[in-house]
Amino acid sequence: MREVLNGVLYVLDTGCQWRALPKDPPPKSTVHDYLMLWVWDGTLERIHHALHLMSPELEGREASPNAGVIDSQRVKGAEKGGAHRPLGP
């Protein structure tokens, strides 16, 4: 199963065509069938979520951010807006 997962991750990461899948993983039809199954039953989404949570931890940060930042310059610019400005010279 690890080789199947490696094949799926390779295709998703590189965006390569199925026929360009390296010979190391199982046959492309097997890898494709598992990908379709995992998309259908939600396994791929769970794998993505688990990897997403692990990514910051591997970098020494918390899994979930505990603060957010709002750029006040962007907010002010949006309030001045162009939608209410008259058209024409």
C-alpha cells in the first residue's frame, strides 16, 4: 500500500500524466484505481488534512495558528472604493 500511496502522491505532486508514472510504483491502473477509490470514500481528503496539520509541526510551529493579521492599508483602500466614483471625465 505504501507504494500505491507513493504513486498517487507522485502524480498529484508533479501533475504528470499517468503514462509518465515511473516504473517503481505498482501498475498505473492500480494506482489510478486506488486514487479514484480514495477520492470517492474521503480517504484522500483525510490524508491531505493529516499532512496539512503535520506540515507546520515539522517546521517547529503549532499545527493551528492562534492569531491572525489584517492589513489595515488594504481595508482603507477598499473603503474608498471605486464603485461609487462617477464615470466620465
